[in-house]
Amino acid sequence: MDDQDHQIFDANKFAEKEKIVRGKKRSSAVWNDYDLITKTDGAWAVCKYCKLEMKAHGHVGTTNARRHTEKCDAYVKFVQTNPASNVVYDHDTYVRMFAESIIYHGYALSMVEHIKTIELHRYLNPNVKDISRYTITKYVMGEHERYKKIILDRLHSVSSRICLTCDGWNACTSRAYVTLTTHFIDNDWKLNALVLNFRRFPPPHDGESIFQFVKSLLNEWDIEKKGFPITLDDVSANDKMVEKLRKDVHSSSPLPLDDSDKDPSNAVRRMTKPMWDKFDKYCSEHSLILSFGLLLDPRYKMACLNDLYSSLYVLAAVEE
């Protein structure tokens, strides 16, 4: 009975000594093959394959764990039967590929902290380390600056003029956005179209505000002196913006102005040209289908043909 009581006492003491508590997470990759625990006499590591226990104190613990993994028969057998588990996990490559998927698909940056996303990646590879949204934001912004530098170099190397389109867009939340797109023919005679900016445009949305906003985008890409036509939405505020933009580009142009601008006839021409532009803006467009209907309508066919022929053959009509 005394021996039995002694054995029970020793077993309780052993159980108390072997009490397992989750230990502190280690950074070394060698610990991916071990469960780290804390006993009353310090930190221990348990091999996930052969369940061997060894002390895990600092550098010595890491060295012992690495040596055991190299000689562990259970680990070797596991690797041979599970080839995918032998893939080396590289954290930098994981961050890069995760960022590329976010950029390509337009996912939210907070996706890296979604619980189910983390569970999925850990299922595919238990060695995956968590990424914070701040880490992924820093990487994505770095990629943005890198690609922006590439586009800047392309624009500076173009020998032709650069055309621009500037479109306004309102979201369902009533927030306004502006898209600036460049079109150019590169040195290999290929037509290119690149979206330079897609940016929120806060109110007010008058001509002066649009001019300042577009001018800041042009300065950002360093193309305000490259000589460009720009296509805009058909809104009245853009008329004032174009006028201010034209004056700004001409004043900053390195090329001297032509002296013919001082000629009185040119002054009249400059005065009538805006009138003609507004007339042409609303009257030059016509429907081809409606034109066919007009020519085929017997009520107007002869009158229309007479007018067209008199315009085409002015001299012959005058002589007759």
C-alpha cells in the first residue's frame, strides 16, 4: 500500500512537471516542424513527426532542432509521401504575389487580414506567415511608384505629340472622379493608350477648379509642355477650363510666338473662330441614316439634289 501511495505521489509530481502551456512564437523557420511548449523547467520543442521532445532555449535550441530534422526518419518519410510539403516557402515571394493579385483584381487591402483568407493560405501551406494591411499597403504603393516611373520614361521617350482625354464620372455615392488618359504613337509606330490618373474630384466643379485639377495632373506627368490636343466632356464648365489651359500652356511654352498674331486681319480671325467653333459644334454632326431618308424622300429629293449640285459645281451654276 505504501509502495502504491508512493507511485501515485510520483505520478502526480510527474504530471505537474509535465504541465504544458503554449510557448512564445519563434521567428526561425526551423520551428515550423515543431510544437513549442513551456514546462515548469523551461521551453521545449516537440517534433511534429516523431514526437521527440528536446529543450528549446535560444540559439542552442534552434541548432538542435535543425540537426534533428535532418536525421528524423519520420520527417523524411513524410516529405517523400507529400512532395508538395517540400516546397520552400519564401515570405517575400508570398507578399509580392499577394500584392499582385490585389492590384490585378482590385481587391481591398484589408483582404490580407480576412480570417477565411488566412485559413485558406495556411491550409495550402502551414508555413505561411500573416501579413498586415500596413505591410501590403507599403508594398502596393511601392509597386505604384515603380510602374509610374516606367510610364514617365515612356512618355519622355516619345518623339510625337501626346493626345489626352479627360472624362468626368459620378459614382452612385455622388462622388465625382476624373480620368486622364493619354494616347500616342510610339517610336515603333504603335498606337498606345495609358490611363494616367483615376482620381476623386471634390467640389466645386466650375471651370477654375477643373483647370487647377487638370493642370496639377499634367504637372505630375511633366507633359504640359509637350504640345497636346485634349478631348473633354461636353459641359459648359469645360469651355472656361480650356480657355485658361490654352493660355497657361502658351505662356509656359519655350517656343516663341508668331508675329503674325499682331496682324489686324488675324485679330478678326481670332474673334470669329470661336463663333464658328460653337456653330460647328452643334451643326456639323448629322445622322447618315436620316440623310439617306432625305435623299430618297420624293418630296425633298430634287430640292436637296439641286442644292448639293449647286454647292459642288459653284462655277457651273453661276455660268448657267
